[in-house]
Amino acid sequence: MSIARPLPTVIGPTENALRTLLARILSTTRIKTYQAWVVLNAASAADAPPPGGNWKPAVADALKVEVGEVDGLVAQLRAAGLVHDDGSLTASGTGELAAGRAAVSAATSRLVEGVGEDEQATARRVLDHIRRKADELLRL
């Protein structure tokens, strides 16, 4: 009879591998960090009609940082020519984000090869539950 591995020994290495894979994928673009990736995705959603309003607090919450840090990330992306002064994507930002999304989509397809849709649905439910619980613990 095998003993199940403790969940942290699965989650931690998985998170590390996925973050490293994302960094490698993004290194082929002008999006150099995970945080920049999150900001550009949020800015892209805000660009879509109707305007998304102030997306920075949601990004700060997602990244578990202060809004001021998001402002700093936006400033870096502005200096890189990926966003305008108002935080909306430039044409270059739109192109880099599209390239990043295509590469991430291809990698994701390879990651789930051989994993059935039912198993993927279960993984999504379990990971969403764990994330919600982690968010609750962070608010304590």
C-alpha cells in the first residue's frame, strides 16, 4: 500500500515548474516577468469594450501586492513601449501579448496531453478551492 504524498509536495514543485515554464515562454517576447504578464492581460481586458475601468486594484489583489507596485509595473511597461500613459496597450503591447498568449496556449495544450476533460475539470475545481482557502487565510 502506497502512502499519498502530502499536498504541499505536489503543489510547490508544480507551481515552480509552471512559473519557470512561463518565464521561458515569455523570454521570447518583450514581456519579461510574470507580473508584467498579469498587468498586460488586465490592461488588455480593460481595453475591450465596454471600458473595464480601474483594473489596478484587481491586479494588486491577484499579485498580492500594493497598488503602488502595480503603478510601478505599468511605468516599466510604458518605458518599454507596451502601454500608453493611461495604461492601455500600445500596438506593440497588443502584438507582444498576442505572441505570448499563443505560446502559452501551445504549451498548455502540451501540458494537458493525455489528461481527460473530466480530470481537467476536477483539477480546476480542486485548485480553485485551494486558492480560495489560501485567499481566506491571507485575510486573517
